[in-house]
Amino acid sequence: MNQATPSWRAELHALTQDWLQRIALAADLAGLRELEVASVGKKGDVTALMRRVGTLPPEERRDYGAAAGDVRTQVDQALADRKTALEQAILDAELADDTFDETVPGLLPKRGHPHPLSLVQAEIESVFSSMGFHVLDYPEVESEFDNFEALNIPSWHPARDMQDTFWLQDGHLLRTHTSSGQVRAMQTFAPPFRAVFPGKVYRYEATDASHEHTFHQVEGLLVDRHVSVAHLLDSMRTLLSAILKTDVTVRLRPGYFPFVEPGFELDIQCRVCGGKGCSVCKQSGWLELLPCGLVHPHVLRAGGLDPEEWQGWAFGLGLSRLVMMRFGVPDVRLLLSGDTRFLTQF
Amino acid sequence: MFVSWRWISQWVDTSGVDPVAFAGRFTCTVAEIDHVIQVGPGLENVLVADVIGVEDHPNADKLHIATVDLGGRTERVVCGAPDLRLGMRVPFVPPGVTLPSGITVREGEVRGVRSPGMLASEADLGLSEDHTGLLSLDGCTAPAGTPLLDAVEVSDTLYEVDNKSITHRPDLWGQYGMAREVAAMLDKPLQPLDLAVTLGQGMPVDLQVQAPDLCPRYLCARIEDVTLAPAPVDLRLRLRRLGVRPISNVVDATNLVMLETGNPLHAFDARFLHGQTIRVRRATPGETLRTLDGSDRVLTANDCVIADADRPVALAGVMGGEESEIRPDTRTVVLEAAAFDAATIRKTAMRLGMRTESSARFEKSLDPALAATAARRFLGLLLQVSPGARITSGLADVGPFGSQPPAPIRIATTSTYLRGRLGVSPAEMADAWIDHCLQALEFQVDRQGDAVTVTVPGFRATRDIRLAEDLVEELGRHYGYQRIVSKAPLIPSRPPELPPLRRLERDVRAILVQRAGLTEALLYGFDDEKQRTRLGLHEPTADGGDLPRLGLRNAISSEMSRLRRNLAPNLISAIERNLLTGDGRQASKKGFQVGMFEIGRVFVPVPDRTLAPHEQAAVDRGVPALLDDPTAAATYLGRMSPEMRLGVTEAAARATPLPWQPIRLGLVLAERLGGGADGAKTAIPPQEVTERLFRTVVGALEAVAEAAGLGGLTVTRGDLSQPLDLLRLPVAAPDLGATWLHPRRHGLIRSGDRVLGVVSALHPAVRQRLDVPAEVVLAELDLGALLQGERLVVRGGAPPTHPAVTQDFTLRRPRTDRVADLAAALRQVAVAVLPGSVEAVQYLYGLDDATGANPERALTFRVTCRAADRTIGSDEIARLVDKVSARFGVQAAPGDA
């Protein structure tokens, strides 16, 4: 109906084309955001169009309003489309990128190395602890009483030669076995109780690949009423199976230790040959593992207990030897060498 | 100790028993067998031969040609033995035979003379090590050509028993004692020993036992018209098999009887007993005796000797004297069969370093009754091996045992008790079986229902069997421990204890390994004096002496003669070795780092001065403390035998407090510096390195403190030359005056006001002595003290509602200013501005100029504030910045508020 198109139509058209083109050319999201502010932001060009409606003749206002709204719609749409496209492009770029190197080493500091004796000792302590044993610790410099006298080894006893002793100038000694804690434990705990006490022991002897003047043992002690060899057998089999992580067959044979009666050497069936006989077990089918026995009544008395009422069993296990067996250590002297070339293997 | 299966089979019917298969049972019942040795296999084709001709070898001076009769045929063989003579009987080995010694005899020529066989020595036949001459079969009555195994006593099965497994069994040191066990195992009768012998009349010598405490019994007899000769071949072979060298019929008879009964004997040549007198007495101090090994022995009053009218002629129970020993021309023999005090024999043998077959037996406490058995066996045997000999005296028997034999030991117990200790039921082990088993072992059993009184035979009563528990062992081993059905112990279950220190040890170890990346070492409890001297490591007192360390009476070497009172010296030596070698993953070169720690005991002598209360509490008083309360002591001692009660009270009287034995944590971290020249070793290590190592060690210790539940540690320098207030120290804190601590690069580690230990760079004087240029930082602290530090109380409050605000400050300060002091000053200012809102003042980093020329450094701290009731505003931060600027003259670091 109107022959002359109002001048604003061309202007709106040009403006729209200009914005659509600029939006289409936006290179990244930050640039797009700037265009958004400059176009449809509070002070933007497109926003400004709506404010111009009042300046037009009333008959044109409706058309102008519609046209300006249309511009706004087109620009909004273009912004949204461009945003989607740009985001997709980033996503595509990340997914297409092949430069990430997953093989670079981890960042946490390297761990250190526990001593193998600590490892095995901790395992043993946890096995015993889970079975109700206290884990105790007793002095290394000991009295003659606790190391010998209380264990039914009076001064004239030949067994004192069996364990060559380091004597101190003050009259004490370096304990020759962890059994020195037996009477201490009896004096500390009200029976019934069960306990293990691991630690360093000392023997006055020359060293070689299988002898060391300082080594580690763990002592086990149980005190209860009506303790029998049958209980000792059961406990030893259960505990050794847990420690050696396999079902073991054990046998007891007579062994002499003054602080137990009866006293035993406990053998385990050779795990290399299954008892048939091989070079490891010297063809006997059995490996000597530890001495044990029922606690001698003299020892119970020295511990302040009445042997009529209380009995017990005890064993002594060589920790150093167990470590050597477990890890194939060829020379016992490596254990206390402080040589990190050895220690960093664990 | 060997057991001869052939010998014991004289007294026990062992037919049908395979001795090799039986060995396993023997080990589980009697004593541990180290080896089973079979003698005989491989000798089946060896024959008895008579030497009927001896001629010189035409081509060799030392060889002969022997013509031997093999019964129906003769052979001519080449022989090199020096003792070959006409009329001799010898073993002949035909060609094609491989002997146990590994020798294969071949028919061949020896220096041009054909030799179809060989005459053999003991060594050739594998009977002993002796290859000096032929095995003489003189005295063998079998016709020539008889197989050796049929002609003489050769074949046997020997058990080599571990002597340690029979130290408590004097009865097992003779074949007859072993036979008794085997008889009981096989449930067969044991033939008694033949003790019949016709004695003469009167005393053999003028005999007195003057030391009855050392010699409970001394038996003696005189034998005249003795002819010295080799013992019969079977007896010689028997001795050989049991490891004893045959000498002559008289000496061999003493040894055979010792092996048989377990009781050593001695034979004197009567010509050399001055005054035909024997006195058993203590030696006079300084008295000497030449023993038959040719050594002169100087004696003490603790030794027991056999003397004649003038001088000692034998060291009782250990070895005879040289002069009175049996000689080829001996005609009159005086026999000694005695029992000696075990402890005396043991001490004499040990002191003189002469453990003999005799002393080894006497020190086991032999039954004095056995001496009479042995004497009669000897006399019977001697008359056989020396035809014409006459016993011209009675068997004199002197000493307290004969006049006052000890009362037999009787043990009253019950079957219920015996079975209970083994854990078997009456169905498994009947009363009748118990009685039968004990009787087979020669116990006398008197039963009244369940109750049983057991009389111990003399040969088990000297030491071995005293208590019902000992009978439990007898029954258990003969019943078979493998037959006992195992039972789970019934014990009230109760959560086990893990002492706090033990728990802490574990936690500390885990943290140092897992978080600090250190390697755990366990080192000797002895100091290494050589290293201490070389590196100048010691613990001086204020007046320049050395702090006491516990010394050994019997050190292995002078370099290991004292116990360590600090962990550091051994750790320093160890770290030096590792700096030289690398750690097995990396070689040691510039920048190589090695860090290790030890958790272990040190030993600190209890000082002579009066102990402070906290020290007194740490002293282990052991036995005497037991006897403090008279009522408790009465109960305690009342349960003991008089002998044991005496032992315990004497031990208590002798007892002195044990030294302090605290558990310490020692930690050492080292980095190798560049170059190997002395220049590099004497230069001051780069501050960056020292600071980095120091901070790593402190960081590890902070993690340790955290594991111990402590609120935190402070590390500040002290004056190491001044003694600290002892009450502020744990009983045995590391020695703060030690020469390895750096007077200006160390810190005392405190929790609250208590010093737990010290961290320090290695003193430059020690560092420069290391064989490798390195900076070393070490720390040592008392783990027990760590448990007594100020604990952190953990609370689970709600998260804060208002945000925290941080502000960083960079202060330019003189290099002598300490970070801890500046942080404290900064905190003071912040608290004045924002009371109640300062959460933390942290050190972030410091910038120093590398040349060290600038006396100042820049240190950046971060202040974190948070109020409970509001968000802290920028105006408040602005005021903080103003105040800090006013106090320290600096600007806030930009961009943080």
C-alpha cells in the first residue's frame, strides 16, 4: 500500500546483515561474547533499535517495532548458533588432539624401604595379635637372673656354655635369647595370658655367612590352666601355617632346653620335596624350625605362678633365619650391614 | 657320638628291623641322628689272605711283591705297605672291585710286574682314615679265602647322633644306654651286662679320697702279669668304627668299656705310682702335671687330681699323666673307675681347653653306680685280651657314695596328670601302658589306682629326672608325639595389648618409609671404635672427659668393646659407606642423595649420683623389687625348692639396676657434593643444599610428631656447650654435646618446653674427615619422650560459615633474622589488628642472593584471617597492611586481598 519504503527498512536490513556477518566470523567464545555485548547488550546496537520507536511517526511504529523485534530475533539466533558451533569446535579439537603423553612418570615422591626384619616381624606380630597375643618388648641388656637363673639355668649348668654370652663390666649381660622376657611377662600379666616378644639377641661367637653375633628372635609364651602337648601342637601348626602362608605339617621330637619340660625340636615337613627327601632337607623330609616345649615348673615359680594351677607353652623362633628363608638372603651379615644396595630391595 | 647297631644288637633282639628305616623313629624318640652310615656294602668281594711270601720288587725300592694264599689258590701282588711281613693276615681285593673309598682295583702292571689284585689298608676299605699300613687281620681264625665280611666284625649300621641332643642324658653316652632305649621302643627284653669276674684279696694301693665333694666314688683294682699286645681284630675294628684309634689291649679295653657303659676309665702303670699310693684331692695352686698329650698343665685349687705319694699323676676325669701311662713293657696295671663332680670337670676342661671323651662324659653328671659296672666289665675284658693276667687285689670302693648312697628319687603323681600334660585320654593311653613304658626304661612303678609313685633309676637320677614333668616327656616320646591329636587351647579371649611405644615404632617406620622416602637400617648395638676414632665421633663431658658407655668384659675385638649410647655414630659410618657405593639403583655422584633411619635401643649407664624422680622411674630394678613386699615375697619364694630359693635370693642380692635402654629414632640424610678433591671437602657446602636437607629432615620429624599425635614441634638453636636443665630432658635424650653436632646449624626439637632430641648438620670437622665430599644432616630423638609430648586434641567441629581472607607480605630482613621469630612478630601485629581472627601465619618462601654478598634476604609470609561472625572486609585488611608496613617497613605483596 505504501509506495515508498521508509528509510529505516534498508537501514535495519543493512544492520542485520552486518551483525550476522560479524557473528559468523567470530573466532572464539571471547570474541563472540564481545559481539554479544555490542549487539544485544544493554548498550548494544540492536538493543538501541527498540528505543528509536518513539521517534517515528505513529503509523510506522507498529511495523518498525515488528521489524526491530525481528532483527533482535535473528541476531540472538545467530549468536546462539555461533556459540554452539564454537563450543563444538573446541570439543572436537580436544578430542582430536593426540599430543598428550600418558607415559610420563608419576609425581608422588618415591617411597623408601622398610628393613626386611621389620617386614617379617610386623607380619608375625599381626598374626599373633589377631589370635589374642600381647606384643611385648623387653630389655636387651639383661640381668643374669632373667636370662639364666629364672630359666632354670643355674650358674653351674652346662647350658650356659651352649649360649656363649657377652658379659658387661657392670655384671649384666646382653640377652642370649628372647626367653629372658618369659619371667618378666609372668610377673606383669595375670594368667591366663599369651604374648610374643620379638627382639635383638646377642651371642659371643665368630661370624660367617650363617652366624652373626647379633640377630633377631621372637619368643612366644602362653600361660593357662591344663595346658598340654596337644595344645602346643595345635597352636604351632595354626600359627606356623599363618606365618608361612601355607598349611604346614609339623612334628615334635625330643629336644633339651632347661626352661621347658618336656622340650622339643619342632620340624616342619620340607616344602620343597613334600617330605620325600631332597638336598634342602638333607634327604630327611623335615626341616628343623624352632625349639619349643611346656614351660618348666621352675620357670613358672620364678614368674610367681603356682605350677599346680598354671602351665604354659613357649617357643623361640629365629626371625633372622625366617627372613633369610623368605627372601633367599645368602649371608646373615647383610641384615645388619646398613648397606642400602641390599636394603633398597625390600 | 656313634651308636653301633651291631653292638647294641648283642643285648636286644633287633632281628627283622631295618636300622635305616628305624632311624627316623629313633630321632623322634631318643636323640637327633645327623647321619646314618652303613659299613660293609662294597666289601662283599674282599677276601682274607695269608702272606706266604715277600720278595723285593725288581724295579722299585719301596715296593714289594707279596705272595698270598687265598685258600686253594695263590696270587702274587705288588704291595707298597711298609708293614708287610711274612705270615701276616691281610684283606685281599680282587680286580674289578670298586671299594667304598672310591678306589677301583684293576689287574695291571706296577712298574713292570703284573699285579692281579691289591692288599688293602683301613682307609682303602673305608673303615677309617688310616692308610699308613695294611689292615692287620692277625688273630682272625677264619681260613684263608673266607670273605672278609664273614671272617671279622666289619659290617654295621652306625647312627651319628648330635651330641647337643643328649647333653641332658648321661645314660646315653654309652652303647648300653642306647640299647635300653631301643629295647623299649621295640618292646623287647634287654640282656643284662655280664659282670661276673673273679677278684683277688686286699687293697690294690694305699687309697684315700681327700676331696669327697669332687669325687663321690673311686674304685680301684690291681692286675698283674699283663702282656701288652694288640687287641683282637674284632675289637680293634669295633673301636675304629666308633672313631677311636686302637693302641694296645689294655688301653683299648678302657676305651671299649667307656663306649659300652658311658663311664670313662683310666689305667696306670703301677711302677710309676710312688709309694703305691693314690690320693684323690684338690690340686695345690701352681702345681703342674704333664698330661699324656705332652703338655705341662698348671693347676689351681679348683681342679681335682689323682696323686701318688709325691705328685699328681692324672687330671681327674680329663686326662691321665704322661709318666704313669701304659707302656709296651707295662706288666702291672692299676685300674681307676670313678665318678667325679660334673661342674669341676667341666670348669677344668674349659679352663685348660682340653675337652676329651672323658670330660665330655663326666660333665654330664654320671651315675656313681655306673663306675662299678665299668670296673667289672674292664676286668672281665682284660683277662680275655691279655691271657695270663691275674687280678691280685679286691675291687676297692672308696668315697661317700659307697658309705652313704643317696636315697632314690621318688616321684608321686597321677595318671590323670601325666595324660593331662600330653593331652591324651585314658582310652588313648591306658594306665597299664604307662606302667609298662616306664618299667621298660627301668623305672620302678608302684600304682594305687590313678595314683602312681615312680622310683627313678640311678642312671637317670643324677640330673635328668626329678619331676612329674620329666616323666611326661618319657611317656610322650615313647608314645609318639605324632600320635597326639592336637587341640585348640581354651583361653578366655581378651583384646591383646600393644604397648604404645611399639605402636609408635610401627607408625614412625611407616611414615618415614612411605612419606619421607627413607630406607630403614638396623645396625649393631656395639659402637665401632675404629670409625669413631677416624671420624672424631665422641660424647664429651663439660670438663673434657668422655661420657661413660657400657663396656664388655669379653669383647669380640677391641673395636667392638662398648655399647652405643647414641645412634648417630653408626649411622654416620653407614651413610659414608653408602655415599661411596651408591644405593644399588643409582651410582654415587654429585647430587646423589641417600637417606636412612634406624629405630633401636641405645644403652646409657645409670649414673652414680642420686637419681631424679623421673630417672628413678625409668630404672629397671628386676628381682629385688619382687622381694620388697614381705607377704608377696613369702608366697613367691615359698613355692620354690630350697636350692632355687637360694639362687633367687642370691641373684636378688647381687642385682644392680639395669642401664637405661631407651628406644631412639636416628635419621640421616646426605647429598654428595661435586668433585673429589680436598678443596670440595673443605668448602662450606652450598647453603641451598644444607637448607634443603635440613628442611627435609625437619619435615620428616614433623610427620613423625603428627603420627605420635603431637600438636607440633618447634626447632630452635640452643647453646650446645651449656648443659640443659636435665628435668626438661627425657631420661636419655641424645647427648647434646656430641662432636658430630654443628654448633650453628642445628636445632633442638621441642614439644612444648620439653626437648625430645636434636637435628643438625654434620659438624664440619667430622664432615671434612669423610672419605667423600658430602653434606650430611642428621637427627636423633627419644621415641619414648615423643609419647609424653603435648598431644593434639582432635575435635570434629562444623565447617566455618564465613570465608577466609589471606594477605601475603614480603619482608626484607637481615640474614641473621630467624623465620620463626619473624612469623611470631607478624602474628603479634595481626592479632592486634584482628583480635580472635588470625588463623595462621605461614612462611612461604625466601629469596637469597646466590653470592651471599647481600646481608639481607626477602622472606614471604602469608597471613590467613577468618572471623566467626562476618566476612573480613577490605578495610580491615588495609589496616593490617598499614600496621605491618609501619612495623616492618614493607608493602604487602600485590594482588591478594
